Amino acid sequence: MKEIFKPLFILLAAISMTSCTDMLDIKPTTFVSDDLIWQDKKLIDQFVANTYGTLVCGFNRNTQGWDQDWAAAFGGNFDAGADDFDGKFDANVNQFNTGQITAQSTPFIDEIWKSNYSIIRKCNLIIAAVPDTKDVVLTPTEKKYYEAEARFLRAFCYFDLTRAFGRAPLITEAQQLEDNLLVPATDFEGLINFIATESDNYAEDLDPTVSDAMKGRATRGAFLALKARALLYLASPLNNASNSKERWEDAAKAAQAVMTLGVYHLYRNGEYAYGSLFFDKSNANTEIIFERRFQFPEITHNIHMQWSLDPADADRGSWNGLYPTQNLADAYETTDGKLITDPTSIYNPQDPYANRDKRFYQTLLYHGSYWEGSQLLMHRHLQNPDWSGNCLPNDYRARCGYGLRKMMQEYDGASADLYSGAFAQDNNWPYFRYAEVLLNYAEAQNEALAAPDKSVYDAINEVRDRAGQPGLPEGLSKDEMRIRIHNERRVELCLEEHRFFDLRRWKEAATLRAPIKGMTVEFDGNNNNYKIVTIEERVFNENNYYLPIPHSETEKNPNVLERN
């Protein structure tokens, strides 16, 4: 075997494991040398599984609990840096909103870089070692499978780097001290083409589906979905100045390849299927293509502490660390399928929460809704107990007038707390789900044609139908369909870290300069008066379409030039 493991130590748990979740986040008990790893199938499987467990997601992106900086622990989701959410005032992600993000300014961008390259190194070790493993340890089929898993994870991490930074060093071998460590950066197109080629060459080595015990591991569909998303980004205006029709066609074909697998379907279990799909971990949930697994009590996240509303009495308001904005609330159509800006819609500004898209109610908490057994009264914080006067809430309060319901588990009062005063959740983070694939196809196919065809309508209307929304009107132009697709993505994929990047790849990030709006509910003792107000002015600089490469990395490798 090639001498590449000098000395490598991995953290391993007990050999016996009862669930895939255990395998995906192994807690260390012993150190095992690399000489032993590749001689034992169980140790190899643990090393591969543990690599999945280090993936960062929207639940834990620089929010690893109380051992991290308090400011980083709130709003640590990319979408808090877009117009759908407002992060806690001192959260690192808010530097996007104030235009203060720099290569030196925040550990948020450092973690994106470091965590991905840490996983890439592990993948390179697996890719180098597994093919040379003795046949008595792994069969040829098993070798191909483990290698394909590692190649998927490596491509997944390169996509995370690519969409964030626009370029990154492409390292495909485990580096040693004697190697050239000053690898120049590969540009956006080169990285996307690498991801697509890896999918073309290795997706077939993965199974179309996995057992419950293997949930959370890579599948053929996951690799194909990664390719489809990557090619959609390559075809988008930010990276396709000539508006190449061929790029849009390639993106549409890649999404269609996932659709024709026949494995995935929209989750339609019950009246509240949209909200429920994020909590159904069984194989019956065929919408989820790839996810980050959690399992109480061993592996949890604490977004309930960070993002949930504190149910409040009327005289003290409510608070949380991730605030949905009025900008997001306004994106939800009324039940007649019209935007609330359409004068012919049934929207009533003095009854703003009536007759809205079902996803509105399964995503947002608002004045008068119920959460954890309490009715939420989202009045502006009152100065006097006799209801006289209103004042602005402080920065900890739900200052936009909304709370988050999507992906939030309601505390039942019985589950054990892992953090003081915080309910630990164990629902999974969806990296890829079928609704996104349908919307990816609709977008790419619409852009590839002169006008939307039936397949575009079918794809977007399938997503809308699950939400109870009527199909889009026939005869839309390409531009009109684009507007509807963009809004459908905003609503359907809310909080899943798409909006931040969608606005950039569409070259519509100037939208982020618009003020953030909130809903003021003023109670005069008898009636509620609803009024939309400006909460915050935002800044977006043209050099922020991509994140700056961390200064610490450009100091070590001058071949990677920082953007700003």
C-alpha cells in the first residue's frame, strides 16, 4: 500500500452499533493506529461513517453549543444573512447584513473553510487506501462502494466551498509534509466540472436506496442530486455571463436524472405534510435524498434554545435568536394562488394571516398563533401594564413580529434538557430533498426554452399541489415563470440555506439592500392594529457575491488570493 498514512489516528467508539445515527457521529473512547484500520472491515466502516458525522449543516454551522462564542451560536444559518431572517444582533452572520464581512472579521467563514478541508483530507485517505485493502478484508464490490462514498463526500464539500468562495484549491490526494502544499485555487467552473465528472464516474457504484440502518449514508440519488445542483449554479447568471443555453440544458438533464430514478416522491403524509416531513426519519419519507442525522440523546442540536420563541405573556413580548421577517411573510401567496401584492388577491392587511398558503402556517409563528401550549401575543413591548404606550423591543426580542415553526419541535415538558433551559432536538437536517430537485428542473428547463413547456408546469405545480396551492396559470412567459419559480423556491426551501445563495447566483443580491420589514401589532385595549414597519437598513457590497477566503489561509498559501 502506498505510504500515505503518517501517523494517522482516528477516534473510534465501541465496535457494536445499533443504528446508522450512532455510526455517523462516533464518540471517542480509544485511539487506533492506521496500521490496524485498513485490516479490519468494521474499523474501515467506522472511519467512513465518522466522516459523515463531521459534516456541517444549517443547524450546527459554527453553533456547536455553549463551547462556542455566544454571538456565533445564534442565527448561525446562512439564511440569516439574506432577507428572510434577521439573526440575533451580535451573531457573526449579521456581518453579512451590515456589509462588514472581511477576510479577518469572523470565525464563521474560517469554519466553512476548515471544516470542509478536514473532511476532504479524510476522504482522500479513504480513496487512497481502500482500493489496496486486502480482499479478505473487503470484497471488490465493498471497495468500490466505500470509495464512491468518499468521492461523494469530497465532492459535497467542494461544492460547499465553491458556492461560498467561488474558487478553492482542488486537492485530490492526502498531502504529506514533503508535498507541495501551496496548491493554487481552481476557479468556479473547474470545481463544478470536477463535481459533475465525479458523479458521472462513481454514482453508479452507490445503491439507489439504503436500509434504515444505513440512513444518512450516500446513495446514487444523492450523488446525482449534487451534480444537478452544481450544474444549476454553473448555468446561473453569476457564473454564466453569456447565458449559455447548453448549460441550462445540462442542468435540466441532471435534475431529470434524479426524477427518473423512481425512488423519490414528495412527502404527503397528512394535512400538515410539509411541516411533518422534517421529522419523519423512516424510509417511508421518500422525499429526503441526503440528510445529516441526529438521534436523542447521544447526538442532538440545540436550535430550540437558539431559534425558538419564548412564549410570553402580553406584558413582556417574546424573544428568540432567529427572526423571520415581514419580507418573507409577504412572499406567501393567498389561497387563490395570488401574491399579496396583486390587487385582485383576497389578502386583507388588517387580517394578514387569514387565507394564506399552508406553508405559511407550517413555517411561521405570528400574533395569535399557538406554540408549546401558549398563545403568542406579538405586541410591541409595552411600557405600562395599563396598555398605555408602545416602545420598540430590544435586540433580543422577536423584533420582526414573527417566530419560527419550521423544523422546530414543540417542547412537551418531559424530554430531558441537555443544556440549561434548552430543549435538545434530534430532527435531521435535509441537505437534498425531492422538492428542490423538482424546482431545480423547473428553473433550468424554463431558462433553456423560449417559453415554459408542460414539463416546467408539471414540476412546479407538483410542489404547489402538496401545499394546497392552485396550479400556475397557463400562458406565462419565460420571464413571468422565472418570477414564480424564484418565489416558489423562497417559500418551499425557506431556512434550508438556499435563499442566501440563490440571490447571489441569480445576480439579484442587490435585493439585500432593501430594508428589512417587520409587523407591528399595537393593542389599544380593544383592538389589534397591524402596521408594517422598517426594522433594519441593510448593506450589500458588490464584492460580497462570494465570501472572502480567510486571511489565515491566504497567509499560509499566497497562491490563494483573498477577494477583499
